[in-house]
Amino acid sequence: MRTFSEPDPIPRKRNPHEFVLEALTAVTIRTRPMFSCLAVYVGEKIVMALRDRPEHRDDNGVWLATSEDHHESLRLEFPNMRSIRVLGTAVTRWQILPVDAPDFEESALRACELIVARDPRIGTVPKPRKPRKKASAKKVL
């Protein structure tokens, strides 16, 4: 008698840039969906987001969570790092290692090395989330 397993009711997406998560096995990470990315946390800090989407392809890659104070020193290590275009023209704390850069994999792995070494230039503590208001029950008269 042959048995068939039931198909997964929710198709599982593969994680974008899986090699990045594999390079972070020396530290405990957690991931969660964030906008159209996969956010990566080490402890309380968000350190990066991984993006591989069909829209706005020029912003696919590894988004580094940092502060404007660190952009210059990080750019010395990552010459192709730039601001994320989909976030607008203002300089933000987020910078991208673009997937279409010739040194993408090398840069992404170097960023992982910095994260494992707890480099203070990468990672920010997100602002606390506002509690959601409970839906009030409407009275029907």
C-alpha cells in the first residue's frame, strides 16, 4: 500500500540570500518578516534585512541597519554600499549591499563577520512597538 503525504497547505518561501543566514550560525539570530524583507536580529538589535523581490530589483540585497555616523567607515569596507532607493532620497540609517554589485557575496559575508564580532557599527535597537488598540465591541440597538 502506497501512502502520499498531504501537500503543505501553506507553500513555504525560501529565505532570500540563504548563505547569509548560514554565515551567522556562530551567533543566535531570530528572523521575522518586515515589509518585503526578512529582518535578522541578534539579541535586541536588528542587524540586517534580506530582500529579493521582483519589484524595485535595484534594492534587492542585504540591507544593513546602522546609523549615519557609521556610513563613511562602513563604505571603506563596502565600496558598493549605498542608500536604499525605495526609502526615498533622504539618507536613512539603512544602507544596502546591492545584489547586483560585483562584490555582493564577498561583502555580505564580510558583514556577517562584523556582526559575529559584534561590530558596533552594525545593528540598531528598534523603537518599541506601539500596542495595538483592542477593537471595541459595537452595541447594536
